[in-house]
Amino acid sequence: MKRGRSDQLIQLRNKVLIARYYYWAEIWEKSCTKAIEILSLREFFIGERTIQNEIAKNETYLNELRTKKPTIKELECLYPGFCWRQTMTIIQQSKKSTKATL
């Protein structure tokens, strides 16, 4: 039996990672940098470079989302484990972390 991380689980994670990137960057019109920062520090707890690599590898799925333009309700049905409603808490925390780094 193979030890370590499951390839199947990583693929599932990457698919929802791309959907979340689409959500922040396309639906809420966050900059690419801000969307990746939210994914890295608040949602997936993986490095920004890893996220950038997965976006590049999964460009086909991201383009599919951009073409189909799923609604928040459709994304909720596809990936029910995430909150698909933007909250002021996340926005306020992102603004605070940006100011703290300046």
C-alpha cells in the first residue's frame, strides 16, 4: 500500500481550490494576489506558490468555470463544505493583514 498523501484527495482539493479561486477572483473581483492570499492564509493553509502552481496546472478547469459562470448557489451544490457567501469578517481581516505588512 502506498504511504503518504492520496493522489485522489489531492485532485479533489485542487478542484475545490480552483473553484474557490474563481469565487474570489471572478465573482467578488478580488485581485489575483488578494485571492491567492485568502486561499493561502484563511482557507487551505498551503503556500502561495503551491496555489499558483495548481492554478497553472488546472487552467482548463478554471477556464471552464469562467465560460460557464456558475452562480454562488451552483458552487454551493458542487462543494457544500465551504461557505460561498462573502463575509465582512474575511474582508476586514484581509484589509488588516495587508495594513500590518505595510
